[in-house]
Amino acid sequence: MSTPVLVRPATVASMFLATVERDGDRLALVERERRLTWDELAAEATAVAGALHARGVTPGDGVAVVLGNDEAFVSSFLGVQLAGAMAVPLNPQFNVEELARHLAVAPVTGIVAAPATAARFTDRDLASWVATPSELSGTPSAGPPVEPDPAAPALLAFSSGSTGTPKGMIRSNANLTAEADHFTATVGITGDDVFLAVVALFHAHGLGNALLASLRSGAPLVTGPFERDATLAAIRDERVTIFPAVPFIFRTLAETRRATRHDLASLRLCISAGAPLDQETAVRFAERFGVPIRQLYGCSEAGSVTIDLAPDTRRGSVGRPMRGIDVTIVDDTGAPVAAGTTGEITFRSAALTAGYVGSDATDASPFADAWFRTGDLGHVDAAGDLFITGRTKLFISTSGYKVDPFEVEAVLLDQPGVAEVVVVGTPDERGEEVVKAVVVPDRADLDEDALRTALVDACRARLAPFKVPRIVELRAEIPRSPLGKILRKYLV
Amino acid sequence: MHGEHADMDARVRALLGRRLKVDAPERLDGAAPLRDLGVDSAGLMNLVVALEETYDIDIADRDITVENFGTLDAITGYVARRAP
């Protein structure tokens, strides 16, 4: 049976092709009724690469992949890699304005999108072409061979910026193959494992801890959207062993009455990332299904960084560094602190991006001395386990997505009747954060209901659904400290 | 509104307020699309789990459609059909 090889492949394409060579007739991908072997997936990806070449894509070009969790995402992502180009995965829930904002940071040659998504932006000049996956299939040849170059860009990822604009970063082929090695070696993935990705493949968690790990190890990938019945059936029927998800998904399964221990009996590793896992969900899930949820800590800049594999998962730790990664906690001056002392989490990793692109390219401060400053606060205990205790950044984690409050504030401030606005995350009954906007109207005699409706409508027109405030609270003023700092804790 | 139905309507409104933090649920237009309140698919799943617990029913994912869950009125009608 296949196991990860020791020599690191030069590129994502060569990592994929090595697995195809080794495991060609074994199962690679399952999406609903579609089942592809590695050979069949290679044929699909080769056809995409050929079609991209025919459309003028050359090595180094960016190609946006605006697709959900399906076979088309995987074959498009791999086709881009085989063409030597750079994949720019974007959320298919984005509306045209959000797509335009992202593509302004990272111009692309073309866009691959499902027909319904493509129809939303065909009248906008976002790229020189827009194609659906079926328009990129059926090409018999891959185009000219591409010289494997570890330094070549493979992925342009985005994280929420602190200025209301998306923050883009290029990850090289070497970054992504290192990430795949760190993860598969640390958790011991073999070709006998089966991944289930119902978390978005266009995000770091799904891409790194499911797709790249599958490509590296030859373990098949089962994918689709998160739907309780379909997800439970997939775990049971496909004998899924590795399940990367987010707290929302684990919480929903733990609360779903008809989910049985039998359904989840094949799982050996449940990995939670994207937001802190609450203790109640962790305990309830482990008690009901007999498998603990492991917390993983990672970021768009480098993929996964630490994972908790200790026997006792009840301590709330995100565990220890993945193989090949060093973590250090530092104080305000950048000096390492003693065990147990809280400071900023920094790490160094071969998977780390070289820096940001676009207007954020000048922001080199997080990358000083090869140690990346995450902006997250935490401490390492005497045993070496990392605990995250806070964020120096202000992102809101909702339904597995990160929302940049400044992006929502920028939309609201554009609306008539708004003098001031602060957007925060507030916990709902299950501890899930929801987006809340606290708005100071510019005059007292406004119709409050009409203003609330207008503000939500404006957000719906310009933002993806998960960013639209669930709560709009009107206040006479925003609470501030004597130094003028917004006191967010009084707004939650 | 029928007494029993009015009671169910009030309980579903209370769930929307408590579980999804929807503003002023008691004043919500029963025919207004929940999407317009910022209720996304994750929020809807949250509500479905709560309805299962509250009314002791299993709701199949194939039943989670716009027809059954698109508005407050639709949800109340669906639960009334399913609840014992």
C-alpha cells in the first residue's frame, strides 16, 4: 500500500503526477455519484491544462477558480498547476463587487466559474475570458510541457485585510509541497486514509488539510457541500478516516439526533480549525461518536502550523508545531518569552508565503527575520502545547468564514443617514459568532426601521451573505476610552 | 390566527430571536424572505437543529428548501405539518 515518499516533489503538478504514476488505477475523487481514479483525474486535469494553453495562458499567469466543492474545482485547480499557472481560488458566494475587489489586488488572465456564477459577471471586464468547467474539458492534449520550478507561484490566497481590502499573498510551489509534507508526516496520512472535505476547498483549511494532503498521499478525497444527511452518508459509505471541518459543522453533527456512532465509526481524525472549538461541542461530539476533535491552528499565509494530537483533548490546546515548523511566543519587542507567558505567536515554516501583493506588499513587518508574526496572542505551556488566548486582529468568525469588520463598515459608511459605524462579532446562543453593526445615525429624527432595512439591503447588494450583519443596533454614540480608542467590548 | 398555530408562530419567532439573533422577531413580516434578514445556510441549519429539539422531529436535509424554510410563515406551516 502506498505511503508518502521521502523526496519532496518540486511542484504541486509533480506531486500530483507522482501519485498518478504510483496509484493510477486507485480511487482519487468522489463527488456525489462521480468516482474518478487518479488516472481519470489526470485526464480531466490535462484537458483543462490544454484548454488553458489554447486560451493563451502561459506559466506564471493567474487563473481565478470560482467554484464550490466539486470535481470541477479539483480538476480546474490541477489543470492550472499542470499549465504552470497560478490558481486564484475565490468564494463562489461572492457577488460581482467582491470579485472585482479581489481581482483588483491580483489581476488574472481568465476566470473558471460555474454557469450560474459566471452569468453574474459576464458584463464586467474582470479578465480576458470567462469559461465554465465544461468549456475547458474535452481537450485531448495538455499543451507544451512545463519545466518544474519550485519557486514559481502556485496559489494566490486571500485573507481578510485590516483596511477593508482583501489581503492577497502568493504561495509558491515549494510552499505548497512543504505544507503537504508537514501535514501528512505529522498526522501520519497513508494511501489507506480517506479524506472528506465539506469545508471549502477554496479556503486554506480545505485546500491544505484535504486536497493537498490527498494529492501527496494518494488517499482519496470525498467532497461536496455540507449537508447533514449527505455528509453522514458519505462518512459511512466511503469509510472516511480524516475529517477536517469547522466548529459549526462539528456542533451541528453533535446536535443532530439521528447521527449515530455507527455512521462515524470509520473516523480516526476529526480536525477543527478556523475558529476556537467550544468545550461543550468537543465533549458532546467525543461522547456521542467516540472520536475526539483535534484542534489545528493555521493561517492563509502558511497553511497548518500546529495540531493537538495529545491523548487528552479537553484542555483547549491547539497542540504542537507540525513537523518542520518552529513556533515561538514573543513580547512587544520581539524577544521570546518564558513558558506560560502570553505574547504574540510567531513561527517559521517552509510553507510560509514570501509576502503580500498589491497595496499590502509594502507591509513586510509580519515577515521580519523569517519569523512570521501572526497577530494572534497565546502561550506555550511547560509541556510545549500552544494555547491561543486572543487576537490582535479583529476578524469575526462566522459559519467557518472570516469576516473583516472594516469591509462591512466601509459599505455601511457609504449609506445615507450613517454618521459612524462599528462592526463586531457577537456570540449567538450556540457560541457561534454573528456579525453585528452598531450604527450612529447622522440625525435623531430618522425612521429607525427604514434605516435598518436600507443598511441590510446595501450590505446584501455588495457583500456575500455571511458578511451581512444579522443585527443592526442604533446608538446615539460609540463608547470610547479617554484616549479615543473604540471600546468594542461594550458593543458586543 | 388559530390558537395552536399562533402559539407555534410565537415559538418559532422566539427561536429566530434566540438562536439566530434576528432583530425584533415579534415584529417580523411572516412572508419576508429570511435571506433578507442575513440568515445564511449556516444560520438555517442552526434553526433546523433547534426545531428538531423543540418539536421532537427529524428534518431531512432534502426538506430544507425555500418552500419549507424560506420565510417564517413557511417554517411555521412546515412544523405544523410535521409536529406530533
